[in-house]
Amino acid sequence: MPFDAAIAVVLTMLSGSGALETHADRKEQVRAAEAGFARTMADRDHAAFVAYLAEDAVFFGRSGVQRGKAAVAAAWKPLFEAPRAPFAWEPPRSKCSTPARSQ
């Protein structure tokens, strides 16, 4: 594949994946993800909560540190059993890092 064609393929892949989005777009994605994560508690949806967890998640709580998706999911399961959520939150703002610029 000629070099110019390879560049075109890479740029097409990046634009299709959202890699060329703006910083504001990334901030909104972070805010929306956190709002969705919080909504799992309000909706009493433990399965949706678990779907947000990374395999290497680490949560700190009253009962200590839970490491890994399965441990966090098990520790938080009782919080989803009552008909009313024990607490609620929403992201008041979001931040994300700015990519380094080429020199």
C-alpha cells in the first residue's frame, strides 16, 4: 500500500472512531458517562451499574477496598436491593486531559 493511501486509511479510521473530536466533545462524553453511571443507582439497575465497571476497577468504601469488577459488583449489590436508592449524585462538571501537542 502506498504511503499516501496508508495515511488516508488511518485518517478515515480515526475520524470514524471519534479520535478527532474536540476537547469539548470529550468533556461531554465524560459528563454523560458519569450521569449514566449515576442513573443506574436511581433506576435501581445493578446490571447496568456493573456494565460501567472496568475489569480493573478499584472502589474505596467503609468495608475497605474492592479490587476488580466482580468484587465491586458484589460489594455494591446490596445497595441496589431496596426500592429506594440510598443516595444519589450527578456530575456538576467534568474534566478530561488535553492531548499533548506535537512539537
